[in-house]
Amino acid sequence: MKNSRSTLMLTALFSSALLIQTAAADDSIDHSGKASKHSALAASEGLATTASVASAVVAVPVILTGSVVIAGSAVVESAVDESARNVHAASHQSSVDNNQPLVITETIITADPAPNKVIATTNTTTTNTTTTTTTTTKR
Amino acid sequence: MFRKKVASAKRAISNQGLGYQGRESMKTFLYSMVLLMALLVVNVDHALAGSQQHGKPSFSPEAIATFSKDVEKYAAGQGARAFIIARRGRPVEDMPEGIRFTHTAIAIYSNIQLENGETAKGYAIHNLYQDADKQDVSHLITDYPVDFFWSAYALEAGIIIPSVAVQQALISMYSEDKAKLLHNPRYSVVANPFNSERQNCTEYTLDVLNAAVYSTTDIAQLKANAKAHFTPQKVNMSRAKLGLASMFSDGVTLSDHGRKVETTTFGSLARYMQKYDLSEKTVIFTSNEQITNIEEFSNADSE
């Protein structure tokens, strides 16, 4: 009887540990990189008439220099030079100008590649593999 | 492993000719093991959910896209060129007391070059993500709001808008490609923010923030500064339970902790930024565009 009780207690403790592991588990796992996401968004009827879906290639921060926002790699260098790297110096700049509303695209941007790109990549890989196999066989 | 244990227990019953009480006790043990196995399977599935369950959205693509765009527009309306963003991946009741958000990152207003050659303005989100297969490893990945909220449990965002000066310093971290220097790929969900042994997503955010504020990427200096000024969130679980959890997941370890287990959370980050005047506003933004201003930062996690 004593053994049964301690076994049950041990089981309860382990079970509780397993449940805790679930609770403690971080959710910071990458959700991007799934081609189905791009497809799901593109096929979504609710979005079809109001927005398009596009995959991002690269994002370049829009540099903030005083009251002026400068974008693009050509001006990044000079903008960074101008920008006060010291936080205290920067705090003297006009926060009113800096807090102006920003423009946001209506396009739904995703890190996913478009499905045709995924298929093209897969086909290329398959072709390469086939070529390699053929060459190997000839040898 | 458990099958072997059950089989050997069965053999023990038949070979050793246990008495009635012994057989009953053994039966209880076997039932317990079966229960434990079932729980283990369920929890392993859940624990590995990053690449599986998390891949399945809880909401329709329209709802996620609309919410993501609303979050972007809210931040843009505030003039935020850099802000801290958090999502909730689990029900609040499943979280340790005092913790609400499960993932935190930094959003930077950017020119985004699209696959079709066009350029659009929006927020790129710079994340530290746990590897779905190797749970004690992380990667730096840039994604976009719809990716960020794709598998969130709730259409709810934690948003901290830093002061203009801090925004500017954060933007410099990314435009000069310095944020990656703060990455420690050794991951633990309850990483200790006061040393460099492990790092989670929110600790990485804290490190980037402090690197921006102090204009240094010297890790030792940043950890010393964090220890002097930052108050982490206590993980409200017993050490024994956390220890057991670490046995079952590579993504949980206590090796970087002393007696107390404390980690970086969205709430502790919000409190830190408020205390040192690094933030202008902290809100919880929900799907019906309801905005809750968090005046009392002690509630940023637990509200």
C-alpha cells in the first residue's frame, strides 16, 4: 500500500513536471519559411479585393536623422554620420517632427517565398540531382 | 524506455511469484507508467509544437493579416520607427504566474524590397527564434508582422514605443548591422539575463536595447550594466519542478542560474524602460483595435 502511494506520488510529480515544461516552453520558434502561408494569404477571399500578398527579399531600416527620415542605401552612410549616436545628444532633437505618422503599405508582406518560387527551386534541385546521378552512372 | 520498464515489471510479476499485495502494487505501478507515457507523448507533442502546432494558425489568414496590418498602422500612427513587439503563444492560465507574452522582438520601420522588384514601407521584425529541432539553439531571423502573428494563440500584441533617442539608437544598431554581435545561439527559455551562458528572445532584445543605449557591443560590460540596473521577472515555479522540466527539454536549463531563477520578459523590459525614461508608451493592442495603456508596468505581463 505504501509502495502504491509513493508510486502514485512519483507519477504525479513527473506528470506535473511535464506539464510545467509545456507551460515554460518558449513560443519563440520561427513561423516563417512555410510556403503554405503565402498560398493561404493569396487564396484568402477576404483579402483578394483589398490587398496583395508579396514576399520580401530584404529590408533596409529607414534612417532617422533629426526631423528628417532618409531611406535607401545610398544615403545611409551620410545619414548615420549625421545621426547623433549619443542618446543624450539625440534627445535634444525635435520629437514632434520625429513622431509624425508614417506611411505603411497595404501589401501583406511575408517572409515566405511565393509558391511558384518554391516549385522552381524544387525542380532545379531535382534536375541537378538527376544530372549528377547520370554523370556518376556513366563513370 | 517505458515499454521496456513495463515489460520488465510484467516479467517480475510472473517470475518472482509476488503475493496479492505485491501484485496489486505492481499493477498500480504499471497503470502509473501507462498514464505517464500518455502524458509524455501529449507533452512532447506540445513541447515540439514550434515546428508543428505553431505552423497551424489559430485564426483565419484574413484575421491574421488584418490584425498584423492594424498593429503596423497603430505603430506608424504613433510615429514609431523602432518599437518592441511581443506576442502571446499560449493561454495566460498555462503560463507561469506573472508572465503573459511568450515571444519578444524589435520592429524597425524599413524600406522593404519585394520579390516583384517593388519597394514598400513597413516594419521588419528582427527576432531571435528557437530552433524547432534543436531546442537549445537559436537563430536570428527577420520576418514581417503577418509571419510574427501567424500562429499566435491570441490576436494580441505587446508594444513598447521607445523614446525618440532610443529609437534612433536602435535603428543604428540594425543599419550598422551590429545587433547580430549580441546573439548567443545557446538557448534556454528561462535564460539568466545577468550572464552570457544562455539567451532567450527577450534577453536578446534587452541586450540590443542596452547596446544601443550604451553605444557598446561589449557583452561583459552590457551584462554588468544589466546586473546593476535591470530587474528580471522571477519564474514562479519551484526549483524542483523546473529541474524536472529541464530533464525533458533541451530548451530549458537551470545551469546558468544560482539559487533564484529569474529571466527577461516583456513586462520586466517594460518596467526597466519606464524606470529609466527609455520609453514613451507601452500598450496591449488587441484584435478589435482595443488599446490598453499600461500605466502600471508591474502589470505588463500579468494583466
